[in-house]
Amino acid sequence: MSEDLTPETTTEQPLADRGSNRSQRPGSAEFVRFITSGWGERPPSSLGRSPAADHTAARRSAISAQFPGERLVIPAGTFKPRSNDTDYRFRPHSAFAHLTGLGSEQEPDAVLVLHPVEDGTGDDGSGHRAVLYIRPLAGRDSEEFFSDARYGEFWVGARPTLEDLENLTGVRTAHVDDLRDALAKDVGADGVQVRVVPDVDEAIEELVEEIRATEAAGQRDEKLAEALSELRLVKDAHEIEQMRLAVETTIDGFEKIVRALPDAIAHRRGERVIEGTFIGHARQEGNAVGYETIAASGEHATTLHWTDNDGQVLAGELVLVDAGVEVDSLYTADVTRTLPVDGTFTEVQRRIYQAVLDAADAAFVAAVPGARFRDVHAAAMKVIAERLEEWGLLPVPAEEALLPENQHHRRWMVHGTSHHLGLDVHDCAQARAELYLDGILEPGMVFTIEPGLYFKSDDLLVPAEYRGIGVRIEDDVLVTADGNENLSAALPREPDAIEAWMAGLLDR
């Protein structure tokens, strides 16, 4: 990476400033005069209205209705250091992205505030007026322009103006420097109460606490985080469109993985070849991966969240790949396929795979409007328990193992069958249990169906031929008015179909 230029230092230089000692920045008045002059007009902005804008207005209105008369503060978050003065790639908080439509690397340090107004006079007739506080493009006559390695145009490119973001989002914009006064307005013992989404931006939380401590009692913020999470349980038309795009792009990535298998077999860390192939695809076609890719070959597939991905990929074994592309809007897919490395299942591998597939199919049957979310898991577990009983692995009959006080079958599948999916890979995670686990399925809900069986190599309760085999099949499902749709159905699931698909991609 290029290095920023810093001024001369003194012997009393603070510790926090010493990381910049690696380079030297010209500090003369003549340099500043010269670098801030002689620039032409910037080209006009190409930002138009986002297709998400009409939908985000409705989402903000829904939250407004739950918190009448209160000021709601939804930060995007800020940069997080990766090492010393280098940052991780920025990703806005999902609640902020959901209410603004801003994705990718937009907009560090921004804060969306829903200001209470007289009921019915706010945005779209709601009780709030939305304002997006941002750090706008700095002038070329500013020191930030050439010297700030985190925000400066010379370093990271030109940020959008206030007008640009207002056109893009349909939300009023203001300079982030105005935020404190805006948050404190009308706050008092009998005035406006302020809520902030917790654990997003420490500086914004401290600012809100300062206002509360001096001017108001303050309230717990968890309720706001909960409401924002529950708002995403049912996806609108734009969200469903983005989920389809994420899944389609992910399927393309799986095709590239299969084509890369010969290289993976030849490499000492073949799992990294698989991971790298998918990451490269995700960056080319989307924003990034939606979570750390799992590329688990052989015994590693029995570790549920194997992300080291440093093992060999051997012919004759299975490789479990759990991966999802996060598209530019930040919606992510979450798909798993367990593939025979050399393109053909052995008899034992196929037997275990078919049991998992049957469990997944049973879960799809249960995933219909009016059912409870937990019914999907129960349907899959019934098949898993029955199959384990057939194989003689349970100490009690399947019916008895399924009782809440027993659960013997869960030794070989300790995770749940489903989780909601969207802006976060584990979306809506702060929703109340009565709306999540015990929630009634509605059209527009999107979640995974992902049963599995995992037989570790040192498990003495299973036949030797089963040991070291892990299988998971994961698809993304949309609940519809009359049932459900498997969004990832274009990626083969049946063992015969997988073998044929792989043969075609490997030109065999």
C-alpha cells in the first residue's frame, strides 16, 4: 500500500501519532498552496435514485409507527482497524442498510436519524422525518483533500456530496457536524426521548449517552434493535429480488469451484484453492462473500464451521462447501453442497448423502404458510432419527430419541435446520423467540434449510466406514402464498444430478 505523508515530529510526539513516522508529508505553506490549486471541475455525479428508495421509505414508516414521539438513531458504523492504521473493508450495519438502501462500502460514519414530528406530518404521513447525516465530499482547498489517508479524496477517491446521497436515497441529508445539536433538540425531562441502535458506533453511543445524562433519563436501546431485526422477518419485493440475485451469483460460484477441483487436488492446501476461487468470484460479481467460506474436505467436513481451509483435497473423499455471495446491496445467499471430489459418490457416501437429502425434502414439505418456524426443523429431525435407527446407531427407537428429554440423534447433527437469511447470513437474530422460533411462517420469509450428518473419525459409536464423513445440504427457501420456492434449486441436489453436473463441468 502507498504511505501517507506526515509532518516532522518532536521528541514529545504522542504514542498514538507514531504510526505515521514511516513517511514524511510536506508541510510548507507553498506546498499547501500548490497542491490545492489548479484543479478543474469535477465531472457531474452519475448517481440516480436507487431502486431501493421506494421500499426503504415504507420500512422507515413501519419503524416510525412503533416509536411515536421518540428520536431514533441508526448509525452506519465506522471503520474497524485490521492492523495498526489499516482498516477492514467497511460494511454498513444491516439496520442502516435496510432503512437507507446504502450498501457496498457506503457510508462510513453516517447516521440515519428519524426525528419525531407531529403525527401525520412526517415522511409519507408518518410521525417521523428522516435525515441522513454524512461526512460529505471535502473541497480541494481543504487539508483533508490531500492528507487524510482514511477519508481524503487523494487517497480513497471522491465521496458523494449531500445532494448526491439525497438523490440516491430519497432521504434529506445534512453534514455529520450538525448531528449533536440535532440529537439534543427538545431533549429534556419531559421532552423527546432518544434511542440508538447499540453496539454499532461507540462514538455515537457516547454522544447519545452524554445528551441523556445531561438532559434526559434515556431508555433502553435493545427494543429498537429488536424492532429493526423483526422488521426484516418478512422481505419486500425489492429484498426478494436481491435475494434471487445473490443466490444466482452464488450458483455461478459453485460452478467455478467444480472447475477448480483438479487444481485443488494438485495443491497442498486444496481447500484454499476452493475458498480462493469463490472469494474471487464474489468480489468480481458482488460486494464480497456474505460470511467466511467453509471448504471442508474429508474429516474437516465433520467440523461444522471449518474455516481454516488449509487441508488437502483428496480424490475419493467428499468436500463440503458452504458459501454465499453478498451482492452490492449487502443481501447474501447461504448455500451448501457436499461434492465427491472425483465426481462420483461411493456407496457409503451416497447412503449418508441420501439420508440428509430426504431430511431436507421433508423440511421443504413443512415450510408452508401457517406452519411454525420450528416445524421445519422437526420435520428434518424425524427423518434423521429414523434413518439413524435403521442403521442401528441409536440406543433407543427413533420415536423415543425425538423426545425433548432425549435427543440422541442430535449427536450427529447438533445444529438447527434453518435460520432466517437476508442482509445478514443469520438475519433477524435479535427478533423475539415468539416471532422467530415460534413464529408463524408468512409469504415473503426467506430462510435456509440445511440438515446434515457428521461422523467424526474417532466416533466409536458408528461403523468404521462412516467415520470421517460429513454431509450437509443447504438451500435458500422463500415462503410463498401457496407453499414455498427453493431459490437455489438450479444447483443440483440429487446425487445422480450432481455427478452428471460435475462431469459436464469437468469435461468428462
